Amino acid sequence: MKVAIGSDHAGYKIKEDIKEVMDELGVEYEDVGCNCEDSVDYPDYALPVAEKVSNGEVDRGILICGTGIGMSITANKVKGVRCALVHDLFSAKVTRLHNDSNVLAMGERIVGPGIAKEIAKVWLQTEFEGGRHERRVNKIKDVETMGAE
């Protein structure tokens, strides 16, 4: 598995913590930035992660900003991205099992580093369950093509 990870200034610290988790799990990753705590614009980092997931360059993406909201909104504008904003372990697991989420968003101002690391670990290690959920995920994919003809 290869993961693209990005944050704005408000998510920088937890991004660095999650990179340590991926190192421990042996997950290959690409950090698209930001690499500081100076104010930056979250779409500048959400978009490259989402595009890498969309074009198949990476399998999944992780985004962190202050709340995770701006990152998730931006990422979900990109075709093929199913970004889930998660702040608890149950949601981290279910969004992979049932929704086959391929991008995880979190807010550093919402969760601390300990829970963020556990959320990332659960999300990275949980596989899509398929079955009845496959039909539902396919309906989500169909929404992307509505009006495209």
C-alpha cells in the first residue's frame, strides 16, 4: 500500500505523528506538505493528495487540518475520492469496512496525537468488506457520472 499524506499548518504536528505510525506499519508514503506551522491554504495540500488517489498514483490518502472539514470538502470534489472525516475509532473502521473510503481526514484541533495515531492505524489496517456494501459504493460512484454525458 502507498499513501499520500498532506496537511496545512494546523495539522502539521499530527501529520508528522502519523508518518511515524506508517513507518512502524511498513506503509510506504509520500508527504506532499506542508512542512511548517506558518499559515498556508489547505486546498493547496488537499488537492495533490486527492489527485494522487484519483489517478491511481497512490492507494489512499490522509489529510489533516485544524478541523478536517476544509480538507474533506476539497478532497471530495475530486472524481474517485471518497474522503471520510473521522474523529473516533469506530468511524475509522466502519468507513473502510462499509464505504471503502480512500482518503481519511482529521482535525488536529479536534483530536489529540494519541487518538489520531490510533485512528490512522485502524483506518490503514481495515479492508473493505464488500458484499452488500459494494452495491452501495457503486451507487456513490454512479453519482460522479450523472450529468457527465
